[in-house]
Amino acid sequence: MNDSTPRRSRQRKASRTGCAVEATLSVIGGVWKPILVFHLLQGKLRFNALCRVAPKATPRMITLQLRELEADGIVKRTVFPEVPPKVEYELTELGQSLAPVLLSMRDWGERLQKSDTADARNLDGGSL
């Protein structure tokens, strides 16, 4: 059973600058949305699994972020008529189209982390 009722998409705004990057960030910006979408690239996940990939986010925050992603057409929410309730989240075709963006962000972040680690080693071993 699909609990996703057709909702009007939130307005993707680039009203401050008119820049396409601003429009992208209006959909996936923030701390938790990119992380949630990145992990959904692997396939369907239940709510508790999403909570585990973002342990510092509260369940309420994850719920709000998922609702916004659903309203923007990035995530599809499916509720199964079971007790206890079973809810799965998966990326829509539009959400899947974010894969190259998120994979590039991951790769860039890995390079940054390696650079930071190397810089920290150089500072520890260096002399004044």
C-alpha cells in the first residue's frame, strides 16, 4: 500500500540569486538530507535503518527531513498495513538522479578528510 498521497511539490527556490546551485540546495541542503539520500542510493530502507545512519539526528528531525524530501519528489514513502506498522523509504527517479552529485560529494569529502589527516600529522611532527 502506498501512503504517499499526491502532494503539491514545495517550491524549489532560487529567489535570492537565481542560481541553479541555490535551487539544488533548497531541495537537498542541510546536514541530514544529503546523508539520508546518500544511504537511500543503496535501495529501500526502513525508518529505523535511516535513524541508525544518522545517530545524532533525532527521530523527529529525520521525520521532518523525509517529509520535505517526499514533498519535493525525491523520496517515496510506502506504508504496509501490518502491526506494527512497516514503512519503507526509497528514492524516486528524481531522487536517483542525485546519485552523481552525492557520489562526487562523498569523493570530495574523502579527499578532504585525507588532506586534514595529513596536515594534522605534519603539524604534530613539525617543529617551530
